[in-house]
Amino acid sequence: MTEASRTIRVGSSNGLHARPAKLFAQAAKDSGIPVTISKGSGAPVNAASILGVISLGAEKGDYVTLTADGDHAVEVLDHLAELLTTDHDEA
């Protein structure tokens, strides 16, 4: 088992609201390994929980930390980081 972690900046213009949070949480769930996300010194939440992700209140430009534990953790974080840095609010 491998644990990996990464800190990235939120890219969506309106932060992690419903649409980007749903895309991110679904990808975390589909990864098949435990993934958490935290903002600042706040407690980590289950990245596969849409409500948990929204509850962080992460805005554009905020830094969040992702942690994954399991096989392919680095690849999972690569994919999730790409989702978070993409602006899903562009028309």
C-alpha cells in the first residue's frame, strides 16, 4: 500500500460548488481507494462525499490537500488534481 499526498489550488471560477464537487467526488469514489481532501488546517473529509467536499467552502485559488492510500495512489491523485485545477465553470 502506498500513501501519497498533494497540495493544489482550486481552479473553478466559483470554487468547489455543486458541479465541480460532484465530478471530483465521483472520481474519488471511482478510484476504489480511500481519498481525503482538506483545506488549510481543517479536518480532512472523505473526498468521495459530495456534501463533505462542498462543506470545505473551497473557493477559486484556495489550496486544498489531497491524500490517497492504496495501490495507484499517485495516479489517482494525478487525476483528481487535474479535475480540481480545471475551471469547470467556463462556458
